[in-house]
Amino acid sequence: MPTKLTVHPLKNIPLIESGDDLARIIVVAMNDAGIEPDDGDILVFAQKIVSKSEGRQVLLSSISPSPAAVKLAEETDKDPRLVELILQESTSVVRKAPGVIIVRHRLGIVCANAGIDQSNVDHGQGESALLLPQDPDSSARRLRDELTALTGKRHGVIISDSINRPWRLGTVGIAIGSSGVKVLDDHRGNVDMYNRELKVTMSNHADSIATAAMLVMGETIEGIPAAIVRGLDVMDSPQHAGDSVRPPAEDLFL
């Protein structure tokens, strides 16, 4: 267990556009904040800035909805063009209701609207939507390599997004991409303090880190899309965020 855990918001990050060098922008933000990079730092990036830098913003005017999208849009009272994007990014529709489409994203994540967002997105060229990164784990690996090259330090990287959960109101953070961070701590086969064998207990460090960072990053108008988490000994793991997706055969909600 860490003796001290700190979370540092990185402020004054400019609005990100397609092609921007996120790693260099983050290092500049760290310098501006007087934060010296250190071994073991875990850099948490909001999914939105990663998607923007990778050109994942789509003009709805460029989308031609399929008959299936038109039908689902009528059932859920949504824009057919947006529904077409949701279907393109998904492998199955899990639940649907007016105003709500729950899908299994092609990355395996079960979420609303395939993680597609229209908030805090520039609609100056027309109504747009922002998709999740094509491969968040690969994005995290690339950012980690670039940060290490710039700072000479051993970093971990998490790409975070917010999600709602069954039974609970309100969103929490999850890691949709990671590199160099221990994602799952499997306690199965160990014993508790009364010597009872643990059969199902697994800790998700990556999601916990994403939620901790979200507390200082915010989700609306804060304009803080990145944070540094320090004090955790969960570095240099070969695991990735994709390893935490529950297999469909074990998911009782599908």
C-alpha cells in the first residue's frame, strides 16, 4: 500500500487539434506547473484529447445512416447519423430505450452510445461527434515512449474515460487504454485475514487511478484534461487496459 498518494492536475493545456503532439504539450504543462518529471509518474490523459489529437472527430454531415440506424434512431429519439456512428463502432446493441443506446463497443467495453461524445467538441464546421481512439492501448504505448524520450524518466500512461455503472448513479473513471501500469491485481487463491480462501477478488488499479485523476480533472468546463498520479508501486507491468474487459460469457448483463 502507498504511504502517500498525490494527484496533480495539469492546467493551461491548450485546446487540442488533430495532429498535435500530446506528449510534448504535457511536458510543457508540467514545466509550467513547476512539476519535475520523476520515475514512477503515471500520466492520465482524458480520452477526449487523445481522440482529438488522433483525428477522431467526425462531421455528422458526412454520415449517411443505414436503414438499421434510421429504425434504431426512431426507437430511441436520436439523430440517425449519430446512431449510424454508434452502430459502426459497436459489435452489438445490449439495451435500447428512448434517449439511451447501450452497446458493446468493438473494444469490448459496454457503454452508452459507444463512448461517442458531442460535449466540449468544436462544432464550428458543423455538428460533430468525437469517437474513442481506434486502439487506446496502442495510443498509451506511443505516448509512454514519447514521454520517456522527452523526460528520460520511467512513466506509466492511462487513457481515461467516464462511464455509468449498473445499480449506481453518477459516473466514475475507467482506463480504456494503458501502458506500463499494473491493471489487475488478482487475489484469487490467497486467503483473507481469517484464512478463508479468496475466490473472486480482483483489484482494478487502472480504473481506480482513472477515477482518482477524474476528481481533479473534472468533466465539464474545468479544462483540465490530464493529471499526474504519484506514490503507487504499479509500474512496468505488461498488462493493458484491454485485459480488464470481462468476457461476454461471464457478463450476466449481456
